[in-house]
Amino acid sequence: MLAAFTYRDFRVQWFGACTSSIGTWMQIVAQNWLVLSLTNSAFFLGLDAFLQQLPIILFTLIGGVFADRYDRRRTLLTSQYIQMATSGTLALLMYFQVVQVWHILVLSSVTGLAQAFGGPAYQSLIPSLVDKKDLPNAVALNSIQFNVARVLGPLLFAATLDGFRTWGYNEPQAMNACFLLNSLSFLVVINTLMALRVKHIPPAATRGMRDELRGGLSYVKAHGTLVALIVLAAATTFLGFALLTFLPLFARSVFHEGADTYSHLMACSGAGSIVGALIVAWLGKFHRMGLTTLLVQIVYGLLIIAFATSRILWLSEILLFFTGVALMVVFSTVTSLVQLIAPNEMRGRVMSIYMLAFRGGMPLGSLVSGYFAKSFGAPAVISVNGMLLVAVAAYFLTRSHGVRET
């Protein structure tokens, strides 16, 4: 289950990424609650998520070319510096009590721009840290650090709120502390990136960026299974991630609770994702990974429908836990399949196309779901999304396009 930890560089990178991710999830929860406090609007929650992901839609393919052409570690370092600056800027705006929702939207866009170049570099770097036989295990363990952060980040946000209230401070000051801590957490991942021993091997020959980008697109187009996996990833994030975006609304409007309950709901989802990633790490590279993914996605859609209709808090927390398990099994397995299929010299571009679909589905889904939630309510929209997730998985089960056989 922990095979990838036998590689020194992977251990170092995992620790740095986990520390930074904890800070990032503290900020995500605090920022969502801040947006809701400033606007009381589902649309602005969706818009903030959309604007953070929009640069990823626009520039991730270029980021993939950068990842294949230039030193992936240096690209990652630049991305971390920019994200550290945006978190620090939001902390300053909160400190001087001048923050407005447009500040948050602009900073989210800048963060997304940095991630558009850092994401493909990071995904392409992981296979360089382990042997190919241990790559599915490394992908799963990498998912675990992300989801450990999804648990600890919201819980630390809740602990920060409680601590600041005990000391006589108010909620905005607690959120400001979360933004500052996230900014400082980037120092850890920057230090670990500098400690990696992996060397950059320049490509034997480079063409113009447009030609290299076209080459990546042509490679994916020529491999039908890759196309199908990318479409599946896009559909999953478009329909499935709005649930996490709307958790503040469920906490406030459905369960009539505050930020503490919201952070606990996020932690339940994250805890389930850790279990899901551990399952994938234990399985490693197994037979009929594609078929398993489709069956689990059907379960994921049904769990989302059950959560949307539940009005009992403890039951909703259990359902969120199992949605986290199912989502992570789908996410880790699809990501492993894409990385196993892509050769090293094309991996940056292939992963950038995959990330464009995977990450691009999040903001578009949040924006569309936020728009309809204004008229029909978040529970109704999430229920429809769950039904559509089941329909997408059923389509690939019957028509396959290479997914069912992988």
C-alpha cells in the first residue's frame, strides 16, 4: 500500500505538497464562507469557483507544452510563489478590513493562472519520482495527501474559529488567520521542491509551441481510450463537484447551522476520499480498472441524490463520507489509466488535456449549477446532477469506447 514511499524524492515531495494542501483547504473553506457572508448568494459561490478555474481552461494546454519543454521543477516553483503572494494579499485586505467580493474574484483568477502552469508540471513530475510499476500506487498516495488536507484543512478552520472566539476575536479575524497560514504553508513546498534530486532532461528536439501543442492534441485524438477517459473525467467534475461548492448553502439553509457545521461536512467528504485513495493504493494496477470506475461512478451518483434529499445532519455526514470514497476511487483510477497510457515525452501535453477536462469541468459545473440553484434551490440541482452522473456511467458501460475494457 505504501510502495511509492520507498522512493526518497516522492516522500519529500509528498510531505511538501501535503503541508501546502492543508493550508490551501483552510483557505478554500474560509474563502467560501467569506464569499457567502459578503453576498449571501449561491451565484457568487459558483462564480468564484468558476473564475479560479477559468485560467486553467484557457492556459492549461500551454502549461502542458511548458511541462514537456522546460524544467518542471522550476515551473512548479514559480507557480508556488504566485499562489503564496495571492494568499498573502487576501490576508492583508482582510487585516485592513477593506476586502470586497471583487478582490476575492480577481485573486482567485490569478491563483488559477498559476495553477494552469503548475498543475501539468506537477502531474508530469510524479512519474519521474517512481518506477512505472509503482505509478498507480504513487497516484493514489498523492490523492491521499490531497484528501488528508481536505480533512485537516476544514477542521483547522473550525479550530481557528473556536480559538479566536475563545480569545475574544471575531469571525473575520479568524478567516484572516487562515489566509495568512496558507500563504506561509507555501514556504514548505518551495523548500521540498528545491530538495528534489530529479534532474531535468531537455527534449532532444523542440518545435514551435503551436506545433508541439498540435502534436499533443493529435496524439490524444488518435487514442480513442484516452479521449473516452478525458470525456468521462470532464463529465464527473462538471456534475459531481458542485456538491462541494454548495456545502455552505446546505449548512446554512438546509441544516440551519454555521461555519463549524460546514467545516465538519467538508471534513466528512475528505475523510471518505482518504479511504477511497487507500483502497486504490492497496489495489495498485488491477484488472478491469475501467469497468470498476464506471460501476463506482453509478454508486457516486446515487449517493449524491441521497445527500440532496436528506434533511438529517448525521445521515448527511455519513452519505458525504461515502461520496468521498466513491469520488476518489473514480478520480485516482482514471488518472492512473491516463498516466499509464501516456509516454514520458508526451506526458505533459496529455496530462494538460486531461487536466483541462478534469479541472475545467469544476468551474463550468459550479457556474451552471449556481445559476439554476437561484431558481430551483441547491438540493434540487444536486439531485439532477446525481441522475446525470448515473446516466453518463451507464452510457460508457453500454457503448464502452475502450473504457470498459481497460
